[in-house]
Amino acid sequence: MPPYGVILFHTTSAALRSEKVLKGRGLAVKLIPTPREFSSDCGMALRFEWAEVERINTLLAEARVETGSVHPLEP
């Protein structure tokens, strides 16, 4: 299992909102530049601990934050 994952976004505002929602729930997340191997409409991605992927997807869906794709981030 990879240690981290990234969520890609269509807009910068969605990236910022997701960070706020998840940090408000006590999750360790960080906005990073979108990794080169992935493409997105927005230049920002959200890095998170891969073990939390299901919880993060649920929380963002409940908060109605529009996300792009979710990828494991290989070392």
C-alpha cells in the first residue's frame, strides 16, 4: 500500500475548500503542486495518507466538494 495519495481538482477553489473541510476533521492533508505524472485542470492537488482514502472520499462527498480523480502517490 502506498503511503500517500493525491486528489486532483477542476478548480483552485475546490482544492482550497477540500483542504479546509479535511483539516477541520483533523486529517493530515497538504496542498501540493499537481505531480507531473497526473494531469488536471487545476495546478493544485491534495496529498493525504492513503490509509484514509475511503474516509476522505466520504467527507468530501458529504461536503459536496467537486473533485477530479484520486491516485496513489508512489514513492
